[in-house]
Amino acid sequence: MPPNKIDESALLQDRLYPDMFCLARQIRQSADLAMNTGGRLAGVTPPGLPAVDDTSFAAAKSRVEAALAFVKPLTRAQVDGAEDKVIAWSAGGNDRKIKGNDYVQQFTLPNFSSS
């Protein structure tokens, strides 16, 4: 590694604050949340992504690109009316159900701002 260069895997594992996720997980969580939210609201299953690779910016970029490729083609017509649709998912071994509007406001937005 050239002098004054930081290994990218070290940067990806770094945190801005001790109780925060590392940068790699922040990127992964944001990309996955975007796909899951868009898919759930539109009634479309997000693509299965490869196993997590938190060692390179290329892998992080690939995950973001996959998320964008899934979300961008979703249309307004696919999500219109989803505010009253029951959104169901499992997290942490718990089944959850919530109306679309509450899902976005109480789950998705707070998780984006804390990712």
C-alpha cells in the first residue's frame, strides 16, 4: 500500500461513533431498506443479493447499484394506495404488520435517518 493511504477495508469497518454501525453496514442497510421499502409498498419481491462483502468499496457500490436498479423502475401506480395496504414482514424473529403510511413514517424514515 502506498504511503499515506488507508486500506479501504479499514475505512469500511470504521465508525463515526462507537455505538454506530460501521460504514460498510450503513451502506448495506440503506440499500437493503430502500429495496425492501419499495418492494413492500409496490408488492414486488426485491432481488436476492449475494452474501455480504464488507471488504471493498466495489462491493458496496455494487450493492447500491443493485438497489437502484430495483427501485428506479417502480412506478407511482405501483405504490399509489399503499398507504392503507397492510405491510407484513419478519424482523428479529418477530412478525410485523403495519399499514403502509405508518410503515413509511414510523419504520422506514427513522431507519434511513439513523442508518
